[in-house]
Amino acid sequence: MNKHVMDKAIGETRLDRNTQGIIGKGVDRYEGPLKVSGRATYAYENLAGEDVAYGFVVPAPIGRGAIKSVDTSKAESAPGVLAVISGDKILRASSQPMAPAAQTIDGEVFHYNQPLAIVIAESFEAARHASHLVTADYEPKQGRYDVKARETVRKPDAMPMEPVNERGDFEKAFAEAEVQFDETYTTPSYHAAAMEPHASVAKWDGDRLTVWSSCQLLETNVKQIAAGVGLDVSKVRLHSPYIGGGFGSKLGIGPDAVFASLGAMTVGKPVKIALTRQNVFQQTSRRGETVQRVRFGATKEGKITCFAHETDTTNSPGNGFFEPSGISSVFLYPGKDRRIAHTIVETDALMTSAVRAPGEATGMLATESALDELADRLGIDPIDLRRMNEPKVNPQDDTPFSSRMLLECIEEGAGRFGWGDRPQKPGTRREGEWLIGMGMSSASRKNSLMKSSAEIEMSPDGRATVRTSMTDIGTGTYTILQQIAAEMLGLPLDQVDVELGDTALPASSGSGGSWGANSAGSSVFVAAEAMIAELAKRLDVDAETLTLKDGHAIAGNRQIPFSEILKGEAITVLGQIEPGKTDEETHQASYGAHFAEVAVNVVTGETRVRRLLTVGAAGRILNHKTATSQCYGGQIWGIGYALEEELVIDTRNGLMVNHDLAEYHVPVHADVPKLDVVLLEERDTHASPLAGKGIGELAIAGVGAAINNAIYNATGVRVRDYPVTMDKLL
Ligand code: MOS
């Protein structure tokens, strides 16, 4: 097979030259109808009609303690039960979805509802019934549950960023600053709460394990499953063709994947396990609480001279991941003397991990409110303050920005939203019982490109098939990869098939960190270039002079159908992209701006978001419809983070109080106004051969702060403790 590897971004490409106009077009996701008509097979629906067993997870109903003994005898003799698996194997497998087997937990309960055992039975009902018959003796211990108590603090691992970024002498510069701004913001824990629960089906044939699970990063996830059951990774194949949302909670495997596998290896038939909604909340992962101190030193005219953003966040013992609230702060705000730092406060609650836009989603709730507050104190319009303080190069290390359209997004949004009509003085515009206000914020999301590969096969009839272990988490991956291949190969969309979600296919980046479309898409781009080179070779022409259009190769005055070039034989090529030098030479991020108008009821304190506009710049947009939908999602999460979402952990005993969607409030239709999204034209040729950047997590960054700033503008009440619920406004 012809393998092409590209490790750097390039300037003008075939996507700019002989364009068919397929790239960028808002074409419908072709897998959408499969999903809404039940024809897309989700993890739990596999092996339908086959003789399978069902597993049910038994949780430990304490927050912290030692397990003295477990009695499974009653459960084992219950009707239909095939096996009850308990002991350290279970505890180890369930302790860390991001890296199972990394931690030995030796009969200890580290968080409320931690898996204690699994029951495997002939039916789901029999397994669930028997799960209630498992009993255990515990020696309870006092757990640490409160981020603010700071009982145990430690340095995080350098994941997903360096925890401490310093330049100059912040404390000295701050002490000498004309204006000193120093406020602390808090955000609660949050849950990803994807629609499809974590679910797996596992089949063991005595030597090889096949798992269907709902996962974002198959290449990592298959290793985690193999480690969890003690197999070599070559013995495990993971399928994940359709995923009902992940939002970070499926970057690692859920306990269901290892449990179903252990179950299948124990009872000799395939095992299905779906976590209940309550167990999705309590046994996968969550976003950590944060306490964020934001300090700006400035001149009276509003020039920021120094900046510090210091975050306390939580994780459980043995876990080094941290909510990187300062991830955007490193490059977004100026200040010669600066300090962006993170500390883990260890708590004995469910491990914390990545949830949509880890870092920006919480950090910009703080910093973008702080800038609004600073502007207000200085008597400057918040947009003018941002204009005055736009850095020319990355303030952390002076690297140039690959492109940075932040101010363009702000200007565009201000014009469209009617920013000039914003009440100058807070609390002055009233319509009956409602106070009206407007607020804005910046948005940014660091861009990353990951190693990814894909193959393209052209069959003798001229159809193309794209194959990669990439996932479609609901974002439209199938469709955009089809668009890229069709555009590059001069084929109509329906002549391109896409196969995803299988570790037997070429290894991909998977979906996470907003890198999926660019990374997997670039690998398809490279493979298509390889295919073009192959066709050119067969025609004995220079690939640069070859144009592919409507299933034909056009060289000079010759026009040859693909089927004629292929002569009855399929061609398969492999393309691979790797992050290259341009990653280090420039700082890459997507940018945007949010504008919100709210009405706050003077009697009840209820906030209604009336209008929400997001303007984004994320390089070449591959599909305007799917990109816009990602932004709608971010905006709605922003409404949730501003007004509703809060995962409550009882600081006395570690119970996750609101562990389902009845109690964990997310925005519903009635909470969401008509949403506006505008995406600016941009090409970032440093970022990838597609000249695109990540967009998935851009729109959630900052939007909650825009709403909070609008609430201040409406009421004159500044809330620094999210969510901004009614009680905090009255
Ligand atoms: Mo995202 S939190 O990297 O799925």
C-alpha cells in the first residue's frame, strides 16, 4: 500500500484550487436519518437476538472506607444468576476510567457508589434483582469532600497543560500597580451527562475479545480495556461506530467496558452492561470544582500591566489530571509580569476529568467576568478595554499567533447585536417586572493537531471508501470526512463511503479536545493526495497538473473515467498526519465573541436569556451546518453553566446528591432563546493542511460569563459564585 505521511501545514492546497464547492457547504449529516430511525446500532444494541448475558453493577454505598468483607452467596444462588464477580479485580478495573490498572486500591472505597461487584445473569432483571442481595461490611473512614477546606493540596501532573506558567515578578508588579483588581470566582462540579449512557457488549472466543462500547478515543480505549482484563492489546478489537455524545466522559472507558469483558471471560457467553443514569453520574468521571483568584494590575487608563490567575481544583487520590482553568489565560490576556497556576485539592469523591472544553469552560467564567468588572470600575466600555489590551504575540513566550481574529469577532458581534444600545448604567432599563441588560465576553480555545491516519480505497467502478478508527460522537465526522474525500477526488458525495469506529481500521486521533475534524480530516486529505499521485502515475502525468472532476481525471485535453484508469483493480492508499514544526513556531487557537441580552425578574430573581449571539473564527469551516451546531451546543452549555448546572457533593459524607437528570438541571427548550452564530472566513495555514482549527469547544468558552455580565448590567448585582441562581440575585 502506498503510504503518505505529512508532518507540517502547507499553504494553498487542492482545496483552494479546483474547488467543487463541497467543502464548507452545510450539507446534512447523512448518518442523521440512520440515528433517528433506529438503524444506527449503538453499543448496547449489538448482538441483538443472540444468546447473551447481562451485567449489573453493585455500588458501595459509602464515601470512604475499607471493605472488610463481601458476601455474594445470596446473589449467586438467586434465579438466573451466572456469576458474581467481586474483589480487588473489580475495584482496580473501576477505579480510574482514564487509566485502569494504574492504581491498586486494595479493598478500599475511594468514592461514594464506587463499584463493589458485578452480577452476571440470564436477564437484565435477574442481574438487577441479585445486585440487591450482595452485602458488604465496611470500616468507614472520614473522607475529604470540600474544595474550600483545602485539607490536602498537591501539585497536578503536567496534563493537560503545565500547571504553573510564570513570567517576570507578578507580586512585585501587582504591588506597584496603579489599579489593583483582586477577586475570587467559584465554579461547582459539573457532569458531562451525555444522552447515551456508558454501555458495552463484550464477546470472548477463548483467545480474542471483541468489545462494542461508547468511546471517543479508540486507540487509547482499546489499551485501557486490554489492561483492565490483563490481555495483550493485539487480542482486543473495539468497535464504536455510533456514539450518543461523550463531552469528555468517554475519552476514557467507563467501568462497563472492563466489567462486560470480565463477565464474558467468566461466563462463556457475551455480556451486555449499560450503566444506569445514576451510575453514569457516580461511576464515570466529572468536572472538578474550582476556586479561581483573578488579579489584574492596570493603569487608570485601563492598560493591563500584570495578570495572575490561580486555580484550586479537585481530584481524587492517585489522579493527576486537573481542570486547567488558566489554559486560555496563558495567551489571551496581556501583562509582562504574570502567573497562571493550578493546585489540586484532593477529595474523596468521584475522579475528575475532562468535560467539554476542559479549562476554558470554567476559567473564562472567571476571567471574562473579571474583565467586565475591571472595565466597570475604570469606567471603560468592556469592548474598549479588550481593544486596549490585545497582545501582539503570545505574552507567555513571545511566539507569534498563527492567526488571531479576536477583535474582528468582537467588532462583528458588537455591530450585529446592537452593542451601542447597551444600558450605560447597570439596573436602569426596566420593562414591567423585568430588568434588562447586555453583556459580552471573548472566547478562545487552544488548537491542537494529533497524529491520525486513514486509508482510501478506490474500487474498480470508481467509488471511494474512507476507513479510519476515528469516531463520530454526534459531531458529523462521517459527513465531513465524506466531504473532504469527495472534494479532493472529484466525486459526488454519494460516491464516497466512510467506515469509522473500529480498531481494525487505520489508527486515528479519535474525538477529543476539538482536534478530531482537523486531525482525522487531514489524514483523509493526505490519503487523497496519495490517491491523486497514484492516478497521475498511471496516466504518466504530473499530479500537480491533474484535475479530478465528476469521476474523471482531466490531464491536458484528455478526460478519462476513473474506472478506465483502474482497469478492474482497486487502489488503496494510506495517509497520515503528524503534528509538525509549525506547532512550535506559532501559537494556535480559535477565537470568538459572545453577546447576551437577559431579563431578570425583580420579584422572583429569575433570569431569562433573551438573545445570544456568538461570532467565531476557527480557520476554514469544513461544514457550516455541523460547525454552527457545535456552537449552538456550546451556547446552551453556557446557559447551563451561567444559570443552572451544579453537581452537588454532600461535604459531610461524599454523597453525590443530584445524580441524575431529574435533579442535575440542564437547559431545556424553554431556557434557550433563538440562538445566533456567525462564523468568519479565515484560513490558518499553520494549523493543518485543511487550514482549519478546532471549533467543537470554542463556543462554550466564555459564554456563561457574557450572560453573567448581562445580569450585572441588568441588575447591578455581581455574582462570582456560579451558577447565578435566583437566591444570589435577591
Ligand atoms: Mo473533550 S472534553 O476533549 O471530549
